[in-house]
Amino acid sequence: MSEGGQSGAGPIFEGHILTLFPDFFTSPLSASILGRALARGEVRVQAHDIRAFASGKHRVTDDTPYGGGAGMVMKAGPIVRCLEAVEEGCLERGGARPHRIVLTPGGARFDQRAARRLASLPAISVVCGRYEGIDERVMAHVDEEISVGDFVLTGGEPAALAVLDAVIRLLPGVLGNAASAEDESFGQGLLEYPQFTRPAIFREVAVPEILLSGDHARVDRWRRGQALLRTSLRRPELLADLELTKDDRRLLEQARQEAIERSGTPAPAQEDP
Ligand SMILES: C[S@@+](CC[C@H](N)C(=O)[O-])C[C@H]1O[C@@H](n2cnc3c(N)ncnc32)[C@H](O)[C@@H]1O
């Protein structure tokens, strides 16, 4: 079981992970930005062992599927009892009732908007499935089902880590630089502009000159143009959700022209959204 450190003020966010493999989370939760937020006590993350809520001598958590077929299905009882125990614990400590989530490939696709929504909640419980998945009757006891993408993982644990990481880094004070989350991909509905660091020339490819100019206003405009160009080329559907200003259109066109000049080959023509 992993747990955040404690401070007098109490955590601003609680993430509860319901899993058959609580040890899975020990190392990732102790590293880097997440680990520091936990150590400071701003955030509490706890992995709860679903098996502890199974009955019988062997604490069985799965069984064969009704109707036949391959694999095993996670039983509803241990999961629902675990959700209830987590909730009871939170309420006893004077905390909020956690928003209940099941991770499943059949859920609504997780994205930055969902991360922001979950980061605005005081507490979430995240159920990780295994095997062929979870008895469908558990879904009546949760608030939402989430998928991290159109692929199938062996278990919900990596998906839970992805969701918690994306949520926790949005909490106030967790990232060193408050502006950085807003500036990143999806922060303003765009992919992020390309980033560069030293050396100024790497294998004959130079950093765009403007980044060495020290002119922050021009750098900001260049980055906006690059973000627009990258989004238009890689994720045109994201641009469709945005209202581009006249200036945005100008920056996008400029960025396209620059790309053509740099490569000597025309960037694929894109219709202005
Ligand atoms: C092998 S998967 C079960 C897949 C299930 N039989 C299906 O076809 O939808 C086992 C568990 O991994 C988790 N999982 C797998 N892929 C996922 C995804 N894309 N998003 C969220 N959770 C996922 C879920 O918790 C799921 O219950």
C-alpha cells in the first residue's frame, strides 16, 4: 500500500486505487514530481488490495464467466466492498466521498479535459480490472467508466497510473512552474510547439534562430505559429474545436511558409479550419 506523507493541513486531493496488485504502485508513486507531492502531504494516494475484501479461506476474487468462454472474470462482491470501505475511511477522516471510476477499454476516452475535471474533485477511487474484466454489475456502483485508449492492457494498473499522474500534476502547487500545464499540449486545445535545448547545433541541424534572439514577444508568436502548424498537420480535428483569430491564421501561414523554406519541400496543404 502506498501512501502520501502527512502535513497539518491535510491533502488537497485523495486518489484511491483498488487493485489486486498494490505493490505495482510503490516505485512509480515515489519518483519525481508525484513522489514529492506525496511526500509533502499535498496529495494522498493509497493502493487498496481488493483481495482483502474477498470472502472464504482462499479469498477468491475471480470466477469463470457465465455463458462460458475463455478466462476469468473479477467478482463483484470484493470490489464493491472495497469501494465501500474506502469511502467509509474517507468519511471517518472527515474527507469527501470519492468519485468512483472503473478502468475499462469500453469506457469514455480519457483526455486532458477529463484530467482537469477529475483534478477539480477532492477524491477519486479508481478500480483496476484484470483477466477478462469485471462483473458488469459493479458498474451500477460507480460514477463513470474510463478508457485510456483504444488498446487492451493486461490490467488496469498502468491505466490508473496514467490517470492519476495526469490529474495530480494539474493540482495547485504540484508542478514547479504554474504556467507550464497551461502551456503544454492540450492546455489551450493545441499540441505544444517543438522544444529545443543545448547544443545550438546537433548533427548539422541548428535550433531555429528566433529562439536565440532573446526577444520574448517574437519567441511567443513563433511558438504559437508552430503549435498551430503542428496541430493542423498531426491533429486537425483539434483545430476544428477552436476559433482561430486573424492573427492565428497569419501565424499558421507564416509557420507553413517557414517549414517549406526549411525543408525545401512543401508542407502538405491544409485547409484553414
Ligand atoms: C485484459 S483487460 C480486459 C479486456 C476486456 N476483456 C475487453 O475486451 O474489453 C483487463 C483489465 O485491464 C484494464 N484495461 C485494459 N485496457 C484498458 C484501457 N484501454 N483503458 C482502461 N483500462 C484498461 C481494465 O481494467 C480491464 O478490466
